[in-house]
Amino acid sequence: MQTEFEFMLPRGYVDANGDIHRKGTMRLATAADEILPLRDPRVQQNSSYLSIILLSRVITKLGTLPSINNKVIEDLFTMDLAYLQDFYQRINMSERPSYTVRCPHCNESFEVPLDFLLS
């Protein structure tokens, strides 16, 4: 069973040195990943903060960053945050995550596994 999935952020996280980090790895979530953040006062005050904490727990790598924490996730561009939230749902809610794509030449629809979407 695959428990880690690679991703490529649309824009990328820009660190303090101006370096852009786009390629990363996310692991499958555990029950604790979903339950423990609910005790955090920031989540109790604003339920939207749950996704920040949750993503900081399940993203195991992002570029060359030494660690991923809430601040890194907070500083992502909105497009990247939305991408990661969708990616999280896809890998945790289905057996074999994939996207439905359409061929620009023949207009045929087909499924592409997530692990083939890295660029």
C-alpha cells in the first residue's frame, strides 16, 4: 500500500531567502492527525485553521526546507493552499487517487493517476 505521495505546487512556497519550493511529499493522514488539532485553541476560535495544522502534520517534505510547520502553510499562496487541500482529500478519500483529464486533440476523457502528474 502506498502511504506517501509526491506533489508539485502550482506556484510554490517562497522562503526568507527568496528560494521557491514546489516539489513535496504528503503522507496519508492518521486518525490522530484529524483529531488532535481539534484541541488547538486556534482551531476552536476559527475552524478554518484546522486545514493549516492538518497539512503541517501530513506534509513530510517541501523542497529543501528542513521542516514543515504551521507558519510555512500559513505563508503559502492561496492557489497552493487550495491545491494541497484538494490533494489531501484525493489521497485520503479514495483507493487510487487520480484526475479525470480530457485530451485537447480528440476530446476523449480518461483517468490519470496522481503520481504521473508531477512536472
